[in-house]
Amino acid sequence: MPIRTNRGRAAVYRRIWGAPLRSPKHLIATVVVLVILITAVGFLLPRVLPKDPDRREPERQLAGVSEQTETSRPEVTETRLTESPLTPKSAPPAQAALVAARKWAQAWVDHPRGTTQAKWLAGMRPYTTEEFLPQLKTVDVRNIPATKVVGPVRATDSTTSSVEVSIPTDGPTLLVTVIKRPDGWRVNQYSEEE
């Protein structure tokens, strides 16, 4: 077995590689230095490497520009997307949406004394989305301050798939959102404006 001494190249290497294991402080310091070095290399490496000429620009990928050579198509026009394809288009309010909102509001204010919660909800069910009905179950019918719709239904904002409507009552003004569903226009939410 060779004798280990504190002299020579092997002893120096042993001290360097063994330093992180001497104490927990040395180990933590070594890990921190390695993380900093790896992060610095990650930031600097893309700046140092040459850019790939075949890499397509993100705008061209989104626009669906087909890859063609300059010889087959001398002029390539680049199209940029300015709005998301999922953004609904602004449109005049659909008459069916306004009718659904008015009927829903008339059912909302229709709660003579003794009306049960189930009967009140049954009156609104044909004009309400299934997702919104459980929220309406939390409304106490006795606390509804309105008894009739007193003015015309007015659209405040509309797209091809939803319409926001203001409906005046003898209590608060109702702000109703009506959305287009496969089975027709249905109320999806409401709030009260004093």
C-alpha cells in the first residue's frame, strides 16, 4: 500500500477534490458556486453561439407561412397576428340574447309572498346555464328587493358569443351576461347595480 504524503501532485488534487466534503459549509459554498457557474453559462452560451439560419421566426410560424425556397416564390409577405384567433369578434347584440335576458329578469323578480326557492329556480331554469343554477340556489328569495322590470333591456357590450345587458327593475338595475349555447342564449351570471 502506497504511503500518502502531504507533498506532490496527488496530495494537491486530494485537497482540491476533498474540500467540499470537509464540512457542511464547504459543501453548501461549493453547490452555490456550481449553480452560479451553470446559470452564467446558460445565459452566455446563446449569445456566443452563431445563430441558426434555418430557424424560423415565431411570427412566421404563427402566421402559417409555408416554407418555400426563394426560387419558387420570389416575394414572401409576412403576416403578423395582432389579436388572438380565440378572441370573440364584436358584433351587434343578438335579438334572441336580449329576449332571453328579459325573460330571465322577469323570472328573477317574480317571487310573490310564499314562493319557494324551488319554484323560483324552476321559473329561471329555461333561461339559465346549468353551471349557473347552483349559484342561484344560494339566493334567498325573500331578500330580492325588486318585484318588476320597469324599463327596456339595453345591451352594454356584445360579441358573437356573449352579450352583457343592463335591465332596470323597481329595485336595483340588473347587469346580466348572456352566452350563446347549443340550446340557445342562456344567462351565465348577474350582478346588481344600485
